[in-house]
Amino acid sequence: MKSIFPILIFWVIIHPAYSQKQVKYWHLNETGGISRTIGKGETFHDHIEMSGKFISAVIRYGVHPDGSFRLSRELVWPMLRTIPNDTHASLIRTHNLDPVSLVCINGWGVRNELVKEIQLEGMVTVNSLLDNDIALERTLFPSTDKPIFCEKYVITNHRNKDIVLDIPEIRNSIKTLAEQGVNGTYIIETNSFRNGSFLLKPGEKHEFYLVFSARQLNEQTNIPDLDQEFDLRLAFLKSIKQHLVLETPDPVLNQMFYFAKIRAAESIFHTAGGPLHGPGGLRYYAAIWANDQAEYINPLFPYLGYGYGNVSAINAFRHFARFMNPDYKPIPSSIIAEGLDVWNGAGDRGDAAMIAYGASRFALSFGNKEVAKELWPLIEWTLEYCRRQINEQGVVHSDTDELEGRFPSGDANLVTSVLYYDALISAGYLGADIGIPSKNVKSYKNQAKVLRKNIENFFGNQVMGYETYRYFEGNDVLRSWICIPLTVGIFDRKNGTIDALFSPELWTADGLATQSGDKTFWDRATLYGLRGVFAAGETEKGLNYLKYYSERRLLGEHVPYAVEAFPEGNQRHLSAESGLYCRIFTEGLFGIRPVSLQSFELSPKLPAEWDEMSLKNVHGYGQVYDILVKREQEKLRIRVTAGEKIILEKLVGLSQSVEVDFQN
């Protein structure tokens, strides 16, 4: 007992969910974004990714020791393909130009800059003072629908006398080597606009732009109305903000949810193969993956109210459907190069299970019978593929999992079988709704029952003292993906699993470690884990860890989105992970589970410290609706409305589920 007691005290002190002592560098601001106020002598650096339909940008920014702004832009043009035309073959260039260093005030170059505040809300806005009394506002943003990256500079005279402001003309052009481009030479240009000399009276301001663009050699330069580009980015952000609105008593969760919607929705590229949602991270563009797109993000899009997202999801499933074959050879893990090629370097990762899971959930939530019928052959094929991979123990064989051999996964891993199980459940719901023969629907349901038993028999195990799951046969250390059964309603081992997830063996300062004893973490596992904990009804415990995670990602050192992994990728802001954050709320806290094209099961988990929570302007099932969950003594009042129409209003027990049916 004496040896255990110090360990317990140490755990309580350092464990993030108990200590809550992480440093918050950022704060919520009044405009709906987050801000960082820069103190005297403060330095830092960070990176953020932003995207439009024809460009993506990783902005590396911060403050130098002298108080000046540090900025480097890694710009990506996904549809300007380079050779070899593989997964990573987007035209990418780094730009370090600082136009402010070329500005003159009364004939003198800017002598000093002091950054006062940085704001983030789908754009990077930097407020500084030049030479102590000239205000400078930089705003960096990608074009919504053109291959340009824009920087808006606003200089305001706060002196009590006139100044003469000289803005340099910047014209820079680079021609790439023809042999390095799929379409030959590309032209990369940097141009300033509204340059010249200007007399500014006290209180007057001048705006100018710096624009980075790229094009094919035979294309004409086409710089649009830049003020309109700024307005279009604002309009996109406003639209995202107004749809699928989370309202809880916790402003950090509300804000993180809004930011997650931005990153999840903006990373869709208008390729020759149609709109393709790309992960990003300077590597993954004009391509789709069975996990990131089919499994993670596509099931969210129907709820988001972003039409282009739904189009991209349908397009992704159409691309995967191209590779169905009568011999049931594996569908590629990734379709790359604007749909012209594939990547399958890790073998069968359980990709068919990922696609079946995502396509069936998307089809149900989208609520369009014609789309559902179109996707059905893909769902049917991927389910049959998985059935043919069932091994002697009754679970699904695959070569690897979505980590592609970075960590052991055996010949049959937990994730693949669980995704297949949920896909069978969804297929049963969907098939019944679109006229599939009842014997087929019944077969899916029966297969799911058998598979659930086999998952328990094969994967259920005691690992490191916890009654949970081994990830594969022979696995004897805890893995983060033991959370996956909780997300699909398998709660047989929920107590041991949740204890293991939040134990010192797995939980770290950055969420779940991939494997006990290893420093590697992937946010996707943490996001699945949090969703599963809420789904399992461990609301108070889940809320504690969700708050911690959200504060760290939104207000900590590296902000403002969910990240991919560390050490690999240095916590890149890949886009689909942000979709997984949103699904913690839609599927975990609110417990939305589609059961037909016009209905869903709702199993809300209202935390004890909240009196109510709501999702407003929710899309899906062919409707736009609001969900309100409100505490009334020891019960919950659930109210679902579509416009003025009350779809459902019911007083239920704290753990009770209801079915929301828009046909009634």
C-alpha cells in the first residue's frame, strides 16, 4: 500500500483531467474568434492550415524577440500537378516576403513593429504598431474559389499630423521547369495592389493587398476584385457559423465546434475528378482515402448544411465504386491525382469496412432515396467483400489498419471488424427503406448478431489488468483503438475500456497515446474515444476530458484545430479530424443514430452541470431542424422542431432514447 499511494498522488497531481493547469495562451474574443494578446518581450511560433477550392496554405507565424511579426507561407496548388504524379504531387512553394519591410513612412523605412494582438477565425488577423503610432492590420486568407492566396494590409495614421505613405510595387514571377510539371511549365506570381504614394491625414487609412497565385503557362493572369474575395471568405465563414450550431453553457466547446466545422468544410478541392475532400498537411490533396473521407468526414456532411460537402461525399463514393470487381479484389485505400491513379501501398487496411460504414451512414443521414439507391451497390459490394474476409474465428481479416503498419495490427484487428458490424446494422436500416428484398435485410441483421458475438469472443480480453479488448491476437499492451466498440453501441466491456482509456497507461497531456508506453498520439483515436465515452453514458467523465482536450487545442500552444499526429507530421491540421470532433457532439453527446432515410434515434447525454443544450439549423433526412434538450427535475425534455412544426416533444428519463421520425 505504501508503494501505491505515492503513485496515486502523483497521478492525481499531474493527470490533465484532474489538474486542469495547462497554460491558455489564447482567449475567446467578442467577434466569435480567438485572440492572443502579445506582451512585452513575448515570443512564440505556430502554424495553421487554411484552404479554398483551388489553393491551400500552411501559415507559419509568430512573434520575433524584437516584437515584429514572423511569417512564412507554404502555398499549395493541388491541381497543378508535379512529376511523379503521386499522392504528394501538388505544386508547393514557400514565400517569406514581408511587404511591410518595404513600406516607407515620410521617406523612412519602418524602423520597428510591435505586434499587439493576433486573431484567428478562418483567417489570420494581426494587429501591430509601426514606429509606435501607426496602426497596421494584416489579414491572411485563401480565396474561396480561385488559385490565389490573399493578404490584406490596412495602415492607419494615428499621429496628430499628416504622413506620406509609400507602398512598393511588387511584381515577381517564377517559371517552373517544364519537365517537373504534368502540364509543363507553371507560373507562380507575387503581386501587390494599390501601391504608390499616399498622403494620410490623422485618422485616415490606406488598404493594399499582396497576392500569391499560380497558373499553367497557357492561362492568362486573372486577379479578381480583391475586396470581393475578402467578402466571399467572410460569407463562407458566416454560412458555416449559422448551420449546425452547437449551443451549450460552455463557450469553449461551442467555439471549438464552430472552428472544427470551418476546417472540416473548407478543405474540398475542385479537381478534374470532381470535388474531392483532401486531408491537407502539405501532402494529401486532390485525393481521397477510405478512412479520412469515407469513414471520418462524409457521415458528418449531411448535418452540416454545406451543399458542396455533400457533393464531395457522393463524388468520393462514386470514385470508390469504380473499383468494384467480380473477383472481390480489394478496393484501393486511396484514389489520387484528381482520380487518375490509386495508392494501395499498405495492402488491405480494412478499407472496404471503412467505406461500407461511411457510405451507409451517409446515405441514411442524407435522406435522399435516389442517392441511397445509387450508393447501395457500393455498400452491398463492400459488405460482401468483408464477409469473404471472415477468418476461422469469425472476425474480419485485413493486412493492416488505418495506421498502415506504423504499429502492429495482426491479421485481424478490432477496428475493421467493428466498422463492418456497424455497416451491417446500417445496411439493414437502409435496405428496408429502399426496397431491398427482406431476406437480404434479414441476412445483414443476422450477420451483425453473429459478428458481435465473435468480436467479444476473439477480441474481448484482459489487457494490462483491464477488462477490455486486445487489438489483435497476441496483443498484450493497451491500444487507443479499444474505444471503437463504444462508438457503435457495443458496451459489453465499457467499464474496463473507459478505465483503460483514461488510465496513466493511455491518457497523456495530448489525449490518447496510440499504444501504452509510446509517446505517439493521433487525435483521431482521442476523438473516437470521447465520442464513445459519451455514447456509453459516462457523461460526467467524458465532459471532464472533453473540456481539457478542447481548451488545449483551441486556447493552448498549437491552435485552433484538432491535429493529425505527433511526432509524425508535427501536429498538422488535417481536415477530417475536425469532422471527428463535431461527431463527438452529434453522435456522442446528442446520440444521433440514423435508422431510416427520414428518422433517427436520439439518445442525449445532458451533463449534470448543464440545464440545457441544443443543436440548431441541423440538416439531414431531407429536413432542416432544431434539437433542444432541457432538464426538468430528474427528467429531460426533448424538443425537435422543423420551422414552426413540432416534430417531437417528450419528457423522458435521463438515459432514455427516442425516435425522431419526420414522416409522422
